[in-house]
Amino acid sequence: MRKTTSLLLSPLVAATLAAGVGTAVADPVDVIAPYAQAAAEVSPFGTLTKAKNIDKVDRKRTGVYCLHVSDSDIDLSRSVLTATLRSHDSRRGSIRALTEPQAVCGNDPHTITVATFRADGTHGNFGFFATVQ
């Protein structure tokens, strides 16, 4: 059973949440992906909507996301990563995903760095899928 609590937020906190900056906290749907070590569906503002062995997403700034792999047995340096924009976003932008530790994500070896770009090459917020094989 889930317990819910109502909170009153300060205007600054409410504005920050509305802007979608920072770590998005959600209850993602568990993914059935028997051939993937880890997988995620992420909204444009960094909400983790579906996940397998990804426990959080932190949107560092516009179009830059850090996906934390929760299973410490997954060695990202020896894995294959696939990332793609959601279909309706794919005509408007592009995506780059890295398994190597990056400074923007704290050089954490258990974190995938994803950057999404508008058609003009500037960072933009786009939803995406990521799979680690």
C-alpha cells in the first residue's frame, strides 16, 4: 500500500520543479527486457518513466542527462549502449550517449551520459530510450 502526503511548496521550489531542473523523482514502470542488462525510457525533463536496472536520472542542464545504473555487476566499459530519441522527436533533433565516465556526471563508472540536440546543434530537451546490452 502506498501512502501519499501533501506538501506546500515555496514559490522558489515550485518554480524549480516546474522548470524541470535537477533529478526527476518518479515511480518508473519496471521493464521486461530479458536480453538487456539495463534499459530506460526518459521524458524530456528527465523523468524516468520505464526502467530496468536504472534507478535515477539527473538532468544536469538543458539536454544533458545522467542515468545511474543500479546493478553494480554491469560493467559499462564492456557493454554496448544504444540510445534513440522518441519517434516524434527524431525529426527535430539528435542524441549522443556515452558509457565512459564523464565529468558532468561526476566521473561515475556506473553512470551513462546522454546529450540531446536540436536540429541546429544546440542542446534541447528531448525524450529518449537507452538500452545497455
